Amino acid sequence: MRVKKSEFLVIGSGLGGLVCALKLSKIGGVNLVTKGRLEASNSVYAQGGIAAVTDEKDRFSRHIRDTMKAGAWLSDPETVKFAVSSGPEVIKELTDYGVKFDRKKDGFELGLEGGHSFRRILHRSDYTGREIVTALIKKVLQSPNIKVFENYYAVDVILRHHPKYTRPGKNRAIGAYVYDSSRNGIYSFISAKTILATGGAGKVYLYTSNPDIATGDGMAMGYKCGLDLMNMEFVQFHPTCLYHPRAGNFLISEALRGEGARLMLASGKKFMNKYSRLAELAPRDIVARAIDKELKKTGDEFVCLDISFRDPSFVKKRFPYIHKTCLDYGIDITRSPIPVVPAAHFFCGGLEVDRFSRTAIKNLYAVGETSFTGLHGANRLASNSLLEAAAFAAGACNSIKEDRIEIPERIPGYFLWDYRKTKNSGEDVIITQNWNEIRQLMWNYAGIIRTDDRLQKAGKRIGIITEEIEDYYNKYRPNRNFVELRNIAVVAKAIIKSSLKRKESRGLNFNEDYPFTLKKAVNTRFNRYERKIFRK
């Protein structure tokens, strides 16, 4: 049978997806689809922690102001207020699920990170994301109402009407087409409510802190069925990823700088004071651009992050995961600096949703990094991402509970994937070539520092690549590599188009042709009128 039914379909197993699955399982059956192992997600790699006001000396107003300031005043004030005020309840729910944050005698042990005016980062040493996800997965596996489908790749949202002929507001979702790699077939997962929680899209870039699964699947799926992508030019580059030929994408948490770690050139010279009075505690966009500029100026391949002057016992206790991993690569962070470089890390843009994570398409929701809530504005404040995922997942579930509908009983033939005009591919070299070209193109032409000329060149090339992809799509049966290639192409095009629309430098978007910041802060929208391909 090529159809699988459930009242709720959750796509993605990061924090947002797991919270949705657990909450919805209390009222109905859930199919939880994840493209890798259940524990594989961006959330797992969140080392620093989760920002929330839990200290009686802290204030919601402080956290709100820090978020707005980091977001270059482009964040939506009401959204920020909702997320920040949700913090204490989010922490309570996570601890009820079994998450063990580090504590001291009088409460939580709170960390400080760049952009925060107060210590408010709850953490579990330097592997907070892993602690949270592990606790939630344990609860998911214990639930009789949740069926987990690992190594299943979501391809497209199933809609009542074709997006070419129906506006999103007049359409509704009834599930998703999902590719099962073990059987080389596509199933129709039918549901009353569908939640996209597929995470970010760091693999659009050549260098990223994200795992290999981060290919913008949910963003691309939503866009292909008619939804707008908002503020896609705001890609956060984490300033400090480990520079080592065997390290891949290992992140060095911002929490090190919160505990006093200093950035310096390979020569040992400090440089952050030239770029911000906050020095190492400046927001990530400032730090990443400073490192990028210094590397271009010196010709060095990396800068150094030094915490070796702190007591070794403190470093080992506070950052055990980073300490152990660096040791595996021959670097003892208690004795020597860590070589680091910037890398694509987090998307502040995504599918436009309301405060209850509802998209413009009926019965389709988006949570976490897949979505655009308006919280992050032009730059995400450190450790606000886990807060956003949990708070808006809870909002989505509350909305769904108030709007229960029946699962579609009759499944028309056009809800099944049509293989008739396609065949198995014998030309996967096309996929490899375009995959590598997109990532190199985006790093060189739409990276940390941009110009209109480079963006226009990137736009022309991505247009050619997407035509090749669509031609391939019409001829061959999809496989995992092709599905991911198609998705990163959609995201890449959205980043380029959105970057060209913004005629200023604000937050994460720095354009040398427009180095100033305009007084009026506006959002950018990549909409259906710019869509010429990617239609099923």
C-alpha cells in the first residue's frame, strides 16, 4: 500500500518537531518522518544553550531589548514579546520532559553570550542541544501514539489543488509525498494537519556548521506549493567553526567568548576592539565580518580563539564536549588557542507564519528554523533559536487542538505519485556537478560580504542550474541526492533574489554597494510572481 494515514504528520526531528509530536500525541495519532536517524538534527548541535529569563534580577524587557537590538530593529515587537514571555514555561516543560540543565545551589547556572546584557543562557555543559533532544526522543519512543519513520525523505506537500492555479489562501494541505530510500519508492502520507519542522539550509554554502541533513527541505517544499519565503538574505555565519582538515563542521560555541575567550590573529595580535566596543561579545554578524575582513587582509587561513589562560579544571568542566573533540584533533584548548573560521550557521528567514505557526495554506504549519516568525529580524540573538522552536511549536499545537478535522477518507488517484513518464537515472554526475557548483557559487558570491555585481552573476548562473534540475526532474525518478539538490537550488535562488532587493546593509546582510542602514526597516519577500520553475 502506497498510502500511510495519521491525524498528524510531523516532518523533522529537531526540537520543534519533537515537541509537536509529543504534544499532539496526547490527542491523536502522529506519523513522525525524519530523513536520517531520529537524533540527527540541527538542534543536536546547539552547544551554547537556550535563552530565557529565569533569574529574578533579570527582566523580560531586557531580553526583549537585547533581541530587538541584535535583530537590527527589524524583529517584530509582538513576536519578540511572545517568545521572551514564553521562556519560563518553555524551561518548565523541558525539565518536565527530563532535560537536566546545569544548576548551582540557588538555581540554574546561567551563561553569558554575545548580545545579551545579562546572564540568562541555560545549558548542559556545552552539549545542551544533545541533552534536550535525547530527553525528548526518549519520550517519543515511549509514546504509543507516535510512529517514527527514519530515513524517509519528504519530497513535496500534497495539496487539494495545484499551486499553479490556486492561491495559497484558497488551498489546503492533506499530507506529503515521502521517499523511502530502502524501497526506492514514494509514499503518500495523508494527514489532517501537516507540520514542517525540517530545520535550516546550511548545506547551501560550501562551509557550514550544519550537519549534512540541512538542505532547506521544508523551506523549498513550502515555496513550491505557493508560500512566500521571507528575509532570506539574513543568513547567520557563525564566527567560530573549528579549522582542521578532518573536522568537517564542528562548531566552537559562542559560550567560550562569554567566558572570556579572546580572538586573535595567527600572529597573536588581538583585533576585535577595532570593530566593536563589545569586542568578543559583539553580536555574531559583527564578529563574523571582522574575522572575514582580517583573513582577507592578512591572507591567513584562520584566526585563533584562546581560552587557555582560564583555569584548566574550569575549561574541562564547562566545555567537556569541545575539549574532548579538539583533543581528538590534537588541540588541547587548556594549553593552546583553537584555529577557527566563520561558517554558515542559521537562517533568520523562512516560510512566513503567524504566531501559531500557521502558513497561508490551510492545515499546513511550519516551526523552528524552517519558519519565519519575525523573532530574529536581521540577526538572531545567541541561544534564541531553541527558545523559538519550543515556544512556537507549543503555539502550533494549541492552535491545532482548537481546530481538529477529520483525516481524508477517500484518496483520489492523483494523490499518489505518478511514475509513468520517468525512469531511473543513469546520469547522477549532473547532480554531483550542480550540488558542488551551487555551494561554491553561494560561498563566493552570496556569502558574508556581498556586492550587487556578484549577486547578479550568481543569479544568472543559478537560473541555468535550476533549468537543468527541472529537466532532470521531468525525466527521472527522484532519489535522495536529487531531492536535496532541488531544495538547495530553491533556497539559493531565494537568498540571491532577496539580497538584491535589500538596498542597505542591515544585520547579517552586508553589501559593499550599500554600506549604510536605512531609517525604515522593512522585510523582503520572495514570492510566487518570481517563480518560473519548481512546479510539479
